[in-house]
Amino acid sequence: MVPVVKPALRRGWRDLNTVQFGMAPAHALTLGPMDSATGSFLDLLDGTRGLPLLREEGRRMDLPDGHVDTLVSRLAGAGLLDDAKGGGPAADTLRAKKEVLDRLRPDLASLSVFTAEPGDAIARLAARRSLRVQVRGAGRVGALLASLLAAAGVGEVDVRDIGRVERWDVSPGGLPPESVGARRDEAPRQAVRRCAPDRPPRRGPTAPPSDGDPGFSLVILAPRDDVAVHAPAPATAEPLITSGTPHLYAGVVEATGVVGPLVLPGETGCAGCLHEGRTDRDPAWPRLVAQWRSGSGRSRPVRPCDVTLATTVAGLAAAHALAFLDGRLPASAGARWEVSLPALNWHSRPVWPHPACACGAGEKVSKGEHTAEDADRHETMGEQRSPMKLCREAEAARPAGTWRAHV
Ligand SMILES: [Zn+2]
């Protein structure tokens, strides 16, 4: 291990023997008591010295025997230490691609703020390169969202849509003006390739897309149609539920932006649960939805989609997607986050698992059957590592509450 005190967290002395790491309350920690000699020693943990050399430096500075090892393990235990050479073979491959890594450095530094173990941050970043995500819908939200995921290092972002790019699909970061008239699935793929810090080797011709492709770590539904955003059709997600593919909803309806729910099939509320819950609360809901949907196919004016709202939704949805892909459970699991113009207050509406929904999440809740086994089942759902398991590991690895700074 080549220890480095996480440079992403700014350091400051709160008093003569307490150091605070980090500024923002969400991740700031204090460490103490710490004498000034040990404090100076922290500067040597900069990723250029291995442990034997650090012990030597410690002796030169008259630090007591074993002090360096205790300090290093204490910093590691508090989640404040990274390993300049850690993260495994995939991380080594990423380090070897200097230009790629340089583009991702701010993202890597950000990951280091909340990952616990030394080497975790670059391991997570490197793992993104082997992930496959599909974005369905290439309007102002979907096209930008796909580009953001590619820019964050997700290896394969597949975009699906039909028709041709219209002038009103264009947005900064999404589809460029020169793509107007191009196929709506091809144009965003080009935009995605431009954003990717590294282009993975081209795959051969792939099999025709199937709705429930279990090879995707996540499918994001970002429909251009506002009815599909407001009242997502359970039938559309059925193959995803059946194949156990996690999926996330995002879009703009009228002047409201929506992110969520993130659906973990059989565990958190899905589009069917949402529909059943709404019908329970409002008997007129199915009648309204039927009318909205029957109007969807007709030729109609361009639907409202504020460019700043679409950009906000795309950014937030991409962040939720990344959190999940990195092994955490974001706040959109079982909830829709909504924001409306012009006041722009974000709030979440829970999407409870419903016992009448075929996805099975509601049945488990009513029987109290959610167990660790269910979470483990996720491991067999796809080729990827299990985000649920990682969530638990990450939570278990969090530094004890006593380390948390009162700031
Ligand atoms: Zn359901």
C-alpha cells in the first residue's frame, strides 16, 4: 500500500490537537487527539512513499515505535486514507491511460470523498468501464443523460428511440444542432461517443435489442412523451420486471421534472405499484390515464419541456443512476423526486410496493419477507457485481459515528 491522505478533503486544525478533514457537513470528520509532530507527518502521506519508507521517516522524526502503523490504520479505519497503487487490476489499467484518467480526475476525487477503503474510489471508477446501461428516449432529457453517463466513465451507453431528430430536441450537452434530421437513435450515440473519455473497443454486430436484455446493469426510461413520464405504463416495464433488470424513470411533464422511481424488481415499488397506489387514492385515475394515452398518438403541438428543467432532470437522474451503479442505493429507490417551475422546490413522493401489483414487492412487504437473501438474489440477476450487496458493505464500512465532526 502507498498511503495518501485523501486530498479531496481539505484539512484544518480545530484546536491544538484536533484535525478536521473536509468542509461540508455531509462528509466532514474530526480526528483527535493528534500532536503537532503527527500532524506534520500527515504531509508525508501523499502517495509517494510506501510503508517501509514512512516508518523510516517516522523514526527520523522521533515518533514512537509503531506510531506510523497505528496512524495509518486509524486513518484507513476512518475512511480518510487512499492507496495510490490500490484498486486492483482494472484500476491499474485505468491508471495506465493517463489522458482518460485526467479527464475523470474530478470524478475520482469526488468518489474518494465517500468511499471507505483505500483504493475503493479508483476501483469504482474503473468498474464503471465494464458496465452496460441503456437509455430509452432521446429527447432533451434522454440524450443529455446518456452523454453524462458516458462522460462519467460508464463503458457502454446504448440509446434507443425512433424517428428523426427535430429542431426542438436540440439542447446543450445533448443533441447538437447539426443532428437535426438524423436518426433519433444514431445521433445520441454519436454524442455519447464524443463525451466518453475513452472509446471501448467496437463490438461486432450485436443481436437485435430485446426489451428485457439482462445484460444491462440499468435501463433508464426517459420518454419524450409527457403522458409516459407522468403515468408510466406498467406493461412497458414488464419485461424488465420479469428479467429482474433494475430501471430508473426520468422526464419532464408540463412544467414538472421527475426523477424516479429507481425500481429494483420485486423489492421496491414499480410503475405497476405506482398505478395501483394512485388508483387507490383517486378512483378517477385510470379513466384520466386512458384519456391522456388515447390522445398521445395524434398529431399534437410540441410538448412543454423547459430546457433548464430538462437539463436539471438529466443531471440528477444521471447522478442517481451512477450512485446505484457504484453500489449505493440512492433516494430515488421507491420514490419519485419532483420539481416544478417556477418555485423549484424539490420534494419526493414515495412509491410504495403494492400488494395487487404482479412485481411481487408489495407481497413481500405485507408478509414482512424482505430478507438479506432477497438482496443476495441480486447477485445472480446480471453479469455485474451486486449493488445491493455493495450497499451493505459500504454501510458496514462507514466510520463510526464518533468520528463525525460537529460542523
Ligand atoms: Zn410493482
